[in-house]
Amino acid sequence: MESHFFAYMYRLRYIKRWSLMRNVVDENVAEHSFHVALLTHALCSIANGVFGKQVPTEKAVTLALFHDVTEVFTGDIPTPVKHHNPNILHNFREIEQMAADRLLNMIPEPLQQRYRPLILEKSDPHLWHWVKAADLLDAYLKCASELSAGNREFAVAQKQIEQKMQELNMPELDYFLAHLAPSFEKTLDEIS
């Protein structure tokens, strides 16, 4: 059986993010997924190394790599559109589920059990909590980078994302924001 799954995964680089916003630097879903995986690793490492928790970092990072795979079919629907009303959100979740089913069915049978939890099942809410936090953090860092480049288009989004991150009440996020995030607002000369 020929499988097109990974060919589709590589097409995530063609899906643009922040489509309603004027961007200084364009971003695609593939690079966003990499950044979310990187930030998930950082948050879990902070949890384990600084706060003495026992978060299974590798599992969380793997989930992060696949957290937006359905967007290869749905595109990146902007948050204000998705959350405009409950009916739109419900319908979008159904479309996401159909996209996830389609992707899973592309995977050869012997591998489907390994990919099912990554694509279909949000079976471990604790681990998805780390991915969600990293997803928000990546959006926050995008806003910070755009604002530092003089693009005020992202000012309101950054404040909304800050509020959502505060609601998560994660000391790991606070640690990252205090010690690691300020560099994102600096120039290459300033960090060199």
C-alpha cells in the first residue's frame, strides 16, 4: 500500500498562519509545529529541572509535533473566526475530526496504532495541557517579535494571549517569560 501521509505532513509548510494579520515575517504551520515542540520541551524541562515535577517530556514533545496536522486539510482558521460563535466552533471541530480520520486512514495498518493517539485521540489531557501552553507561548513570542519590529498589528493579540497564559497558572510559563522570552524582543546584535 502506498501511503501519502508524510507527503501531506510536508505540505504543512504551505499553510500560512496569522492570515488576518499584516505580518513582518510570514509563518507557516510546519515551522509553528517545530516551535511548539521546542517550547513544549522547554516547558517540560523547566517543570522537571526547576520545579521538581515528573512530566514525560518526550511524549509531550511528540504530541506537539502533531498538534496541528489536520490543518493540512482545514487550513489555519484564525481564532476570531473559529470562536465567533459556538456553532462555528462546533462545525469546525467536526471538520477537524474528519480531517484527522482521513489522515489516520492514510497510514499503513501496522503503524496506525502508533499514530492514532497523536492524530485522533486527546487521551492524555495532562500532556495536552503542556502542548496548549507551548502553543500559546509560541503565539505570544510571534506577537513580541512582530511588535519589536514595529508592527502594532499584534498588540491586542499579545494582550489576549498573555491573559490566556495567566489563566493556565503555570509557573513554568512564568519562568520562561521572565528568563527566556525577553531575548525575543532584541536584535541579533543585542543577543550576540
